[in-house]
Amino acid sequence: MKEFILYIARSLVDHPDEVRVAETVNGQDLVLELRVAKDDLGKIIGRQGRTARALRTVLSAAAIRSGQRVLLDIAE
């Protein structure tokens, strides 16, 4: 899942070398924390949060295949 989010996030931003994803296990949930450059934060969130919502939807669909619940945090 980490590589999946890295690939998508790096495709969306202007500074792909500054994209970082940290994994944390919280009970049975896998929490992914996405960090990008300040200039790219708007591109990841999108208008009215549409891009962030789409990222979370695609991630949830991919997580179902692995039988896990995955949460995405976008850190500022």
C-alpha cells in the first residue's frame, strides 16, 4: 500500500522527491501518513478535498483485496 500511495502522490506533485509516506499499525488498521512539500499540498488535497477523497477511495478499494483497513492521513 505504501508504494501505491507513493506512486500516485509523486505523479500529482511538482516536487516528487519530497513525497514521504510513513506506515503505522494501529490495532488492526494500517495508517499511512503522507507528507509532501508545502507548495504541493494543494495539489494533493484538491478543490474541496476531491483529490484527497479520491486517494482515500482508491486506497480503500485496494485494501479490501488484502483484507485490511487502511487509513490515509495527509500531514501539513
